Amino acid sequence: MTGISYQAKRINLKEKVFKKTLTLSAITVVVILIAIFFTLLINSMPSIKALGTNFFYDKTWDPVADEYGALPFLVGTLLTSFLALLISTPFSIAVAIFLGEYYKKGIVAEIFKNVIDLLAGIPSVIYGFWGLFVLVPIVRAIEMKLGLPPYGVGIFTSSIILAIMILPFSVSLSRQVISMVPAHLKEAAYSLGATRFEVITKIIIPYTKSGLFAGLLLALGRALGETMAVTMLIGNTHEIPTGIFSPGNTMASVIANEFSEATGKIYTSALVEMGLFLFVVATIINILGKQVIKRFTLS
Amino acid sequence: MESAILKAENFNAFFGKSHILKNINFEVEKNTVWAIMGPSGCGKTTFIRCVNRMHELTPGATVEGSLKLNGEEIYEMNPVMLRRKVGMVFQRPNPFPTMSIYDNVIAGFILNGIKLSKNEKDEIVENSLKQAALWMEVRSTLHKKGTFLSGGQQQRLCIARALSMNPEILLLDEATSALDPISTAKIEELIHELKSEYTILMVTHNMQQAARVSDKTAFFYLGELVESGNTKMIFTNPKHERTQDYITGHFG
Amino acid sequence: MNMQIEKQIAHRNKKNKAFKGVIIAGTILSTLPLLLILFYIFKQGITAINWDFFTNLPKPVGETGGGVSNALVGSILILLVSCVLAIPVGIVIGIYLSEVAKSRLAYYCRLAVDVLQGIPSIVIGIIIYEWIVRPMGGFSAFSGSVALALMMLPSIIKSTEETLKLLPESLKEASLALGVPYYKTVLKIIVPTGISGITTGVILSIARVIGETAPLLFTAFGNPFMSTNILKPISSLPLIIFNYATSPYNDWHQLAWGASMLLILMILILNIITKIVQRKWKVQF
């Protein structure tokens, strides 16, 4: 009898330890996230206190003169991200329709699905490298034809590479929602004599509107935080870009270029503050996108 | 004194506020086969899941009253130790997909870290598979994964797995509902043979099966044990109107 | 009347065909960059690959025969430590989320995982700099590993949760009914049954971080010499690609192409291994 109850006690103990470990691990993630936020906040404090909201309006970034205006980088970030989204969207919707409606199964579907997945797997730094040697000369040629200064690098070039990089992300979600449109809706339209084009544009797209929107949102989130490829192709100036062919900088690329050499509390803190900004914006977009998806799948 | 292997006294079970089993009083003698019957939602599955304390795995599930296995209060025992004494076979066959047939039979020992010599293992595997009427069909493919068998064979494997632990009582939860008629017949034959060594409680909604296989029948309705007794009596001369209605097919 | 309707239908059919053509063209165009990039990298990279490439350290500008041995070793070392950090933690959290589906902690945990997944990699670099590099007083391979581990966590957690959620409840019940304690049921039945999906998730997360540069910029930092000391700065393939690509020297560009090709090959191989694992370790129910 004692033998059994001893065993029972040991099992109870192991059960408790196991369950506690699981719970503890889950708490750890939440704690890590909270710690990340507070680390960013605390380390931004010197800059927030010293510069206030002017930080986002000031267009001069001159660490030597101790001036930290992030407006050029804010503009650069927004310009490149939205331009990339603009360029990428028609293609991502086309691919989403291709894979979600025309070629759902079979060899063609497999090939293109794998290609898109591979696109997502190429590291950012390699995109940047390729962009430097292939895209930049092309853009330079275009600029020369247009009579613009032949930088080659700049907002336009970075936006193109960004567009390629974010394509797989919006495709993956959009393709899913398009392929999940209930068959009976489509069949009702077909039985009324609609062509495939009409079913896609009048039934499928309206039905998946919010899902497609969420896909774009998530792609935007990726674009905002993308660092390496952009750093290599954007020209790295501290001035506000005057046009899409001018060089510029994004918040992420400034951090990448200057963080390890930043001296002085405010300088480093200003860079961290930009990191905080990126964190907050990326998080908001992420959560918004997931909310849209949730509402879409529930309906 | 207690020849009753299982005894329920004023036993109640709840899912949160839902009163599922109401004042069950029930005795099971050794080496009998009991059919537990009733329409859907009458609590029959809940009852047997209380016997091996699987009921409480659902959050918010509670019980009240007395339920004894061989004179010991089930709800005062360590549930893990209790479950080693009670065997259960489920409606859908569920052999462990990562284990061979051989390992599946002695899974109870392997998973609980109980050490056995190769000879002991071979013996238990052979005996259990024989008792489950599966030995002849798998004796040469014991190393293959359990999921490659047919549905009926998988279920007999699950029976062998439960039997290998030498349980005090064997619970069958609609164990043949998901099987074809031939496999069902094989298992019913099996139950006949097992009676001499084991005590069996089988939940079934198949009246003909109950009539064929069981010695005694308990009829549950809306959480109450309406009537229980010899199967022949229940089916030919039920005392309660409800039982009568169920048997003649007025509901359920 | 009929002529009009026929004309209209013909027009609609034309539009239909044209649309399909547009979609197909758009899709093919979208895939062009991949082919261009892969082709270019292999063309440039193949000439850089030789024995020296793998075994030598980078040489000063002008000298031939430089290699990326330190970066290769660095990448592998950083990854190894990241795996040790991220895999057990990630799997355990994945188990928690699949077992305790509905609780406040599970909700916040999932939310945290989602947010973590969306954090820009450069921000992760900042975080680890503040958490580890500063207290340690310098850059180190270890800090790089922690940064990459943080990035691996969400995908390991999610794929573990997804895999285990797909397992039927009856599997757990069969084990519990045999008197197997809950913790053993999870460790010896549930996790082994889901091992294919879990492993796939792990390999994919490795493929994802192996090419990451931003989080290493101010953690692992880079090192022109061979090092296997996790407490010191270390080189890594993506880091040298970045540094050499943006340098003005042709020799270094060559090395960067070779390193790029190497990196892409490693990613491709990891993806192929995933497909093999999925097929070979598939568990039937």
C-alpha cells in the first residue's frame, strides 16, 4: 500500500512541475514583450524629454551639431513603404487570383506557390546586393534619360525592391481568402450566365475585400520595418527627399547605419526613439490586420 | 462481504451547473456484463466516464456522492492509479500512431515506465491479443504500426491494450458503433469469452446488441437510473413505462 | 435583338479571356525577379567558390585567395546557440497554447507571440544591445544568438501549436484512460505524434533567421578573424555580404557573391529537408 501511495505522490509532484513549467513559459513570452516595450521607452526618454514632439517635425538631422529632426526619415519611410505597396498591389492581387481561383491545384499551382515562397525566403541583404548591381544601373539609365541626376540609388529603387519583397506576404493571405469563397456563391453567379471574369470581379473580390485589405496591411507592416535592402539602395542622405528619384533615408536604415557609432546620450536615444516608433506602428498595423482577419473569418 | 465490484450510492455528476447524473444507486457484481442503455443525453457515457474519472478532465465537471471500486472510494483515490485498474475502450479506435502493434498492446506498461523482461512482454502481448481474438491475424506483423489495421482490428487492438493491464473492470463506450457488422459480431463474441475473467460495462444504443451480449441491463433516462436488472426481464417485462417506451422504440 | 445579345456575349467573353491573360502575365512577371536574382547570384557566385573560399580568412584588399571561413563558422555557431535557446522554449510554449486553448494567459500569450513576430528586426537588434551588449561591455556572438532566438520563437511556437491542435482528442484520452499521467501523455504520446510538424516548424524558422543581418549589426557585430568564442564579436555570412557588397572593392564583391550563393543554397537545402521530413515522418491516424 505504501509503495503505491509513494508512487502516487511522485506522480502528483511531476504533474505539478510540468503544469507550472508550461504556465511559466507562457508568462515568459508576455514578460519579454512588455520588457521590450519598456526598454525602448526608457531608452528613448532622454530624447523625448529633450526634443519633444518637434522630433517628428524637425527636418534637420545633424548629430555633429546636436540637432535631431526625424522628419526626413519619417518621410522616407512612408514614401518607400506606400510606393512599394502601390507597385506591389496589382501584382499581388493578380498572383492571389491566379493561385486562389484559376490554378488552385496541380503542377502549375505547386510551381508558382513554391516560387512565391522562395521569394519570401531570400534574405534582405541579398535583395539589396542584387539591387545594387542590377537595379541601380537600370534606374541610373532611366534617370539619365529623364535628365535627372543619375544617382541610381534613391526612393524609387528602394521602393521597387521593397515591392518585390513584400509581394509574398500579401499574396499568402489574399490567396487564402480568395480560395475560401464558398462554392455556392460562385455557382449561383455562374448559373446566371456570368463569365469567370465577372464572377471574380463582382462576387469574389467584393466578398474578400476585408481579407485583401488585411493582406495589404500586413505587407505594409513588413515594408515599414524592412532594413537591409533599403539601407543598401536608398542613398543614405539626411535631407528630405524631393522626389521619388532623390536619395533619402528611412528610420530603419538610419538606425542600421548610425547606431553602433552613435555617441552621446541624446544621439543614441534619438535612434532608439525611432526604433520605438517603428515598434509601435508595426504592432498597431499587425494587430489591426489580425483583427480584420478575425472578423472576416468569423463572418 | 462486498461481492459488488462497483457500487454507486446517491451518486451525482455535474457539468458546471448542469445536473447530468441524478442520485444514481447501482451495484455491479463481478464477472457480469452490464449493458448501459438510454436515449442520447441520458448520462450513460457520463456515468462510465465517472468510473475511471475521465469525467473530470472537462473543466467545470464535478461529482457528489459515493462511487466505490472494490470498496474503495474512487474519488478519494489518485486518479492516475485508479485508471490503471480500469480499462476503457472508446467509440473510435485509437491505437497510438507512433507505436507498433506490439508496443500498443503493452503501451500501458511502456508509458508508465514499468520495466518488464522480454519474456514477460512477449507473454503479455500474446495473451492479450489472444483474449482480444486478434493474435492469429497479427502474430507475424507485430512490428508494424497499429494504424495500418482495419477498423475492426484496430478496435480489438485497443481491447487488447486495455486487457493487458489486467483491469478490475472494463468499460466499453459504444465500442462497436463505428464498426462494420462483421467486426461488431467478432467483438460481441469476444465479450462473451471475456466475461469469465473480467467485469464489463458496455454503453450501447444498440438494443439488439444489449439483448445478445449482456447479462444485465441498466436503463438511464434524463440522468436518472430508471430501471436495472436481468437483461431478459428488462426486455420482456420492464417495470417502468419509460423503459417500455424506449424498448419499443417510442423515442431514442 | 439576338444580334445585340450575341455581340454583348462575345464582348464579355473577350473580356474574360483578356482578363485571364492579364492575370497570367502579372503572375509570370511577379516571378521574374526570383529567376533573375537566383540566376545572377549563381552566375556571379559560382566563380568565387573554390577551396580557398571555404578555408581562408578574408584577405586585405588587393590580395587574392580570400575566403569566408570565419563567416561560415560564425553563422553556424550563432545558429547553434540560437537553436539551443529557442527550440526548447518555443516547443514548450507551443504545447501550452495547444493544451490550454482558452485562458486569459493563453490569450495574452498568443497576442504577445503575434506582436513579437511583427517587430522589425533592427528593433530586435536595439533591444539585445541594451539587454546584453551593454551589460556585457561589448559585442558578442552570444548576443547575436539571443537576437536570432527571439526571432525564431514566434514561428516555432506557432507551428508547434498548429501541429498539436490537429491531433485528435481521442489520442490523449486513450493514454489517460490507461492510467498514464498527464505530463507523460504529453511528452510520450502527443509530442512524438506531432514530431513531423514540430520539426518542420523548427527547420523553417532556422531558414528564416540564417540570412538575417539587421539584428546582428550591433550584437555579433562582425570579426575579420576566425573566432569560436561566444563571448567575443563574431563574423557571419549575412554580415560580410553587407559589408563587402557596399565596399568599393571588386575582390570583396566576388566574395560577397560567393557568400550569397552559399547562403541561398543553405536556405534551399533547409527547405528541401522540410519537404522530406514532412513526407517521411508523416503519422497517420
